[in-house]
Amino acid sequence: MNESDFIAALRKLPLHDGARNLEDDAAILEVGSETLVLTHDTIVSGVHFLPFQDMADVAWKLVTTNLSDLAAKGAEPVGILLSHMLSTNDDRFVQGLTEVLETYGCPLLGGDTVSSDGPPTYGVTAVGRATHSPVPSRGGAQAGDSVYITGPVGAAMLGFEALRDDTSAGGSAYTRPIPLLAEGQALAPVVTAIMDVSDGVLLDASRIAKASKVTLDIDPASVPIATPEARRDEALRWGDDYQLLFTLPDTATLPVSATRIGRVLEPTDSPILLEGTAPDRDSPLGYSH
Amino acid sequence: MNESDFIAALRKLPLHDGARNLEDDAAILEVGSETLVLTHDTIVSGVHFLPFQDMADVAWKLVTTNLSDLAAKGAEPVGILLSHMLSTNDDRFVQGLTEVLETYGCPLLGGDTVSSDGPPTYGVTAVGRATHSPVPSRGGAQAGDSVYITGPVGAAMLGFEALRDDTSAGGSAYTRPIPLLAEGQALAPVVTAIMDVSDGVLLDASRIAKASKVTLDIDPASVPIATPEARRDEALRWGDDYQLLFTLPDTATLPVSATRIGRVLEPTDSPILLEGTAPDRDSPLGYSH
């Protein structure tokens, strides 16, 4: 079964109200007067990271991609559960895990350890506590809102290439992404829709559009990029930058530094437009993991 | 790194109070006036299940082993997050998932789907709500308590053998274990220590003993078994039966059907005794996954 068929099959299961039809990267769980946010990411060697990477970086990124999902909900980290396949370089994995958990004040809650001859596979379930209710989703963008992004995209692409090609040009954007937790908490009370950019700004914009049943008209030239201008198109289609992409009514005050990159329209045949024109349907908008 | 070294390394990480030093199969999370119980199990084809098994059974067991961890905390299921590696027979996996989630009223909260060429690997994080506070642990057995088990062991061993040998003698104990949720909820207010028997009654008894800093004196002949008498020693060392093993003061009334199999002593050099005698240290007490 391919991924979209599988997820379609899962949608027929008994779904928790907080699963939000599995469209979001996080589940919402009301517990008494509190609201928890739950996320899970699994990564596989050779698929989600390069087999020769420093496992300390892999552990860092596994945790921070989950914390980025919490950030997009305005949640603060409570703890993680770790699924760990024993392998070589587990000492480096633990080192990176120590660094990331200390950096973000996010303790270990539990998990499971397994052995296998297959490619090392790791999972993290992160638990966060919502700081604002209702918890924002991808689904609330309204025609007339503006579209914003918190910072440049493309840095992770350069970082990946430097790692792959063993040059020093890359920086840490690919290996050690930073979850925008404070920004997410500041944005949660005012945004109409929000998500973290994991798969490319254009693809993720189209996801906000579909979930909100609107069209997002993006001005590609206005998106801040961390690459040379010649690589703008690639930067807009590469993921892993973990900026926050959100929509905001024009009456609201922007609570964080961000760049306006488009506006929300009534729904059209295309979930996103690029300066008013529907993108080529045969050309991928981004990277689907 | 081997598993015990890895877990020892994890114990040096920032640990959540509810992680209980990672000794327990579940983490405890106080949220306002509620207490949540969180568990995670990961399974790998060829390690935790036979590659030719019906994937509906594999999905069932993946969920029920987590629900059994909730049962041992007296918790009721709230929902699960699923980590799924796409493979052949995903339709059967979804079928089993549907059956188990409907049977236990446990909706899907979210998760992640990945692709890999490696052996299919699946994970579940289960969230439960504690029905009694404080949540029981492995660590409270007191000298003078009696040791009980809710039912026979060895049925899963027979089921595994029938599956492996393609005979019809096995029943469903190995493929479709039943989490003792109602029994766990009845026991939580009265037990001093409790866990589910996943790795063999003797090994798991030794874990209660170590966590409680006592010795458990088990009468092997009194343990109910689902096998012929000639296989008693094996049945006591085989896991996967998911009975509840617990300790109870003699003043307490037994709230569920269970068999007394031993008593709790002040600590000795050996965490468990078999009718007063320390077991051979070189002979395994059970199955460590």
C-alpha cells in the first residue's frame, strides 16, 4: 500500500476527536482543564538521514522535529518517549539526546529499546502542554488573511549538500534544526492557521490551503531564502527548515519577526497560486517524506 | 552498545519524574487533576513476530501489549499513536488495527508512516487515564505480602509453537493476547506492586523484587500453567501471556480471580527464591526482548 492509501485506510479507523482527521502533525488531547499536544516521528537510516551522519546530530534532529510540531501548536515540551534500535554509535546518539533534552528542558519519559539487523530506525513521541486554547491548526485560514513565514528557507538544503559532499560550507541547519518554540507560543493566540515547514514552503502552503478550504496565493520572490538567488526554486521546494508558516488577519499585530509572502483567497481549483498562476501540476511542490 | 548499557546511559539523561527511573513499562504524567499513563512498544519482523504471520494478528498484538502495560497501571485506554513502516499486507494490518481499536474502545490519535527496505518495524505509543491514584508500580512489594497471578502461563508458548510448526493446536494466546484492563483497574487500589507478565513469570517476579528491594519466594508448583506438567519449567520461563503478577497484603481482599504463588520476604542475596532456594544464576529466568 502506498502512503496516501494507507492514511486513507487509517481514516476509517475509530479516530480520536483530537486526531483532527490525521491531517495535522499533532494530536490534541483535552485532559481536565489542560490541553496536551502529542506528536510522533519515526526516522530510518538511509531514508531520513545519511548512514554516515554523526548519531548525536541524528538524535538532536529526531527530537527537534517533534518539538517543532509542538511549536506549531504553541505548546511547551513536557517530555518524550524514545523508540531506539540498538546499533553502533549508540554512545553518540545518547550524547546528542542529552544535549537536545537539556537545551529544551524536555525530560525523557520512557520508551522501548529493540534489536534488529535492519537499518537503524528511531522514533520519538513528544508530549507538550498547550499554552493557548483553542490550539491552532492548519485548518483556519480565511480569505483576506496574509501569509507569513518566520525566516528563510533553503539553509537545510545547503547543509544537506555540504554533508553529502563532505565540504564545510553547510552550517548546522540540516543537522541541528532549531524548533521555534517561543515563536509558536507567541503566535498561537493570533494566527488563523499555522504549521512548521518540514516538506517545503510551497507544499506546506498547499496543505494549509487544503485543510482550510481556501487558496493561498504565494509571491515566490518575496519568500526569504538562505541560498543564492539562482537556487530560489529549489529552496522553495526543499524541506527541513522548520520555519513557521502561518496566516494572520490584517487586523492582528504580528507578535514575532516574520515576512509576508502571500495572501489567502477564496478557494480556486488550485490550493496554491504562484503570483496568481496555478503551478504546474506535474512539477512537485516539495518533498514528501 | 548492549541493551542494559544503553538503558544505563539513558538513566543519566534528564528524566521526567514520571519516568520512574525507566524501570517500569509505563510513564506517569500528572496533568491538572488527572493522571495519564504513557507506554511505547516497538516490534520488528523476525525479532518480535514471525515474518509469515497474519499482519492483522501483528497489529492486534502490538496494540494489546501496550494496553496490557496500561492494565498493569489500572489505566483505561485513551488512544494510541502508530508508527507504521509501509510493507506488503498493510491491508491486513489495518484490518487487525480496526478490530483491536474497536474491541477496546481505543481510538487512533496520530502517528507517522515511513518507508524502508528493512524488516517491517512498527511502534505504538498508548495513552491511558489512571483510574486510581497513586498509580501502582513494580516497586511497592512489602515483606509479608503474598504473590499472585491472574491466570495460567505457557499458553503463548504453545501458540507460538503451533504457529511455527503450522499445526492447529495452539489457540490464540500468542497471536491475539488479551489485555486484562478490568482486572488491572480492580487491582490498582489494593496491590502493593503489579506488572504484566511479558517476559516470563520468574523473570518478571525478579523485576518486582529488585524494584521493591525485597525477595519473592515463588512456589513453582503452584503457578497455574496451560501446558502439560512436563513443560512446567519452560512455561515459567516463557513470556507473552500478559497475566497480571502482583503482591497483596494478607489483610486485603482479592478483588479478582487469582492464584497465590508465593510470598514476599525481606531482601536476600537473590531477588527470587524457588521454594526457598536461589535459582541457578547461569540458567535464564525468562525471555529478555
